[in-house]
Amino acid sequence: MAAEELIDLARYPVFALDSARGREVIGAAREERARRGMAVLPGFLRADALEGLCHECESLAKLGHFSEVRGTPYIEAPPADLPDDHPRRTLQRTALTAVAYDLFPADSALRALYESDVLLELVRVLLERERLFRYADPFGALNLASMSAGDELHWHYDQTDFVVSLAIQSSESGGDFECVPLVRKDGDENYDLVRQVLRGDGGDSVATIPMTPGTLMVFEGRRSIHRVSPVQGARPRYVALLAYDTKPGTDSSPLLKRVRYGRLPGE
């Protein structure tokens, strides 16, 4: 299936971004991104395309690699010279199944979306970047995160400038994308609030971002701590992650590949 057949073109005119409707969509998304560090586009995928995408994800998930790790919000080794309750020393659990790019078949609808120049241009315009390139990572350029009952993603900041995701299927309960928008500022890590969030006392500072099936989200997560709450119920949560960068040739480290996908290229 061609990428344009999956997108709700009436709502999101990706082939006419300079039209009145296109400028309206882009303007609203950019405003939200500036205000909250994210642009959320609900209903980006056609409702009648979701059933086929769910079937694709169900087949792909069987090929994925399950990993369970503990990490800090800063995705780095905990400094030994800080108190045990410091956010940089607080370890939390992540558990999920990841399907690498090289496992997506040639006729994959998700692959068609990722490899679409039209979607690449939409993301570039939303982010107001001069140029964007797809990742060179043979595993992480496109991947599917499949989360079943008990899986979760711990509170963390992203190490990349932005992440693009497509929500395909929600869990029966739990599996919420929770975020404290723009909590981190230049010269101010806001450790007191981060500590409260890690303890479950974030209160009104924690926002639950609706990620209903069909939603496209462009998220600048370096400054916004976020997590996926524990998944509950029999229905898995499926989210596709599409990786782009402002420079060509971007790849992930061998360590990340080994942990997330359980192998290295050629294995």
C-alpha cells in the first residue's frame, strides 16, 4: 500500500502544505511544538487503514527482541558522588519488545510511510529544519515498540533532538504517554520537580498526552521528561518509531543495538 493511501489527506494535506489548509495545520503544529515541545496530530492515519496496520504489527511483534533493563532518566551511569535519592542516581525499569528495521518486509505499510518523501518533508516543515535525513541505522531507522501486560518505559529524557512516532494500537488500560513538558532548561535541571515526578508525586505538572491509534507525534524530548506507564490487559500497545536527523549517516552505538535488538549487523 502506498503511503498516501494511509494518511487522512482531507485532514492533513501533506501534498499541499502551501495551501490554506496546509498552512493552518503547520501553523497549529508549530505553535504547539513551541509551547509544549511536541506536535500531536490525531487522526493522521485513516481510520480504515488501522486494522491492516494492527495485523502488520501483530506479525512483526513475533520477530522482535524483548529486553528488560534499569536506567536513570539521563540514560547514563549513575554518578557515585551524589545522594542515593538524586534523580541522576534513580534507577527505574523499562521492558518492551523492539522490532528492527531490517525485519520489516518490502511490502510493509509502515515501511512505506517511513520511506515516503512526503512524510519526510512534513516532519521537516513541522520541525523548521533546513534538511532532514533518514537514519543510516539498519535496526533503528524504523522500529516497532510492542508492549504487553507489565511492560513499561521508565521516566527519561531523550538523547536525540526529536522523535517521530505513530500510534497504531492502544493497550486495554495503562500504557499512557506521560510527560512533564519543558521541565529542563539551560542552566536549570529542575531536580526538585524531577525527584517528585520519579516518586509519583508530580501532581498537575504531569500531563497525559492522548496517543489514540492513528496519531502522529513529533516530540522534542531532550527537555521534557516522559515515560509510558505500565501496560495492563491482554491487548498489546503498538507504536512505530521513525528516526530522522539533520545530518546524513546517523547510526546508533553497538551497545544500544545489542541491548535493544539483541544482535549486531551481520549476526
